[in-house]
Amino acid sequence: MKFKIETIPNDRIAYMRRVGPYGPANTEVMEKLKNWAKEKNLLETAILFAIAQDNPETTLPENCRFDACIVIPKEFHCDDSVSEGELTGGKYMICEVKHTAEAIQKAYSDIFQLLQMHGYEMENKPMMEKYIGDPVSNPYCDICIPIKS
């Protein structure tokens, strides 16, 4: 799997959170966020992040948090249908993956071996999936693995 090392900046985000077992309902939250962003004219040039905040091996499924996020301009004012926060940037191993369930699942199963092979250690932050623009015109996503500097 090809990868690059990149520093992701701290960014202002709008997000929608879902609490419960990870699975298809996460996609529904992302679609809801994208519909909101489209109404606000933010979607065309959007940078979206899908962040599973908890490890399902150590957190009960009903307590797992999933955030669907979009980077927003500094001057943008959020309404009550989204939460506002800051994406904590840092150094990441970025793996470009075809945006299919099979490709993403395979990438996640290969990531820890990839880190180890190249001498990187994972930072204690969640991994993220990064999407740029419309998935029809860009059928790839980046899996972003936080690494220690």
C-alpha cells in the first residue's frame, strides 16, 4: 500500500455526532452532514472527515462515538443543526484508498503492519477518513493514521 507522511493542519469544523455501534448508521450521519453542507453551499470544495472516536475493542458498542465533519471557513456561522469544534491536526501517515467498503476494510487490516514495517508509532488519537469533494468525481479517500513525531 502506498503512503505519504503529511501534516494535517488544525481546522475549524462543523460536525454531527452519532453514538452507538459502528456500522451503516455512520453513513447516514455523513449523508445528513453532506445535505446540510450542500444547503450552505459548502459541499463543492469540501474537505470531509469521518472519525471513529473510540476503539470498539475497548469501548462498549453502545458508547462508541462517530463524528462526520466538514472543514468550515473562519467567518462561517454554524446553525443549531450541527456542532462546532476544532480538528486537531498533526503528523499523519496518509494512505489513499479506493472508496469501497472492501478496499477500506483491507486498508485498515494492513495499516498496523505498514506502520511497523516503516518504523512509525501511532499517536494516541483517532484515525480518520478524509474525503475531498464529491465522491462521484473523486472515488478515493485518504485514511489518516496519526503518528508520533
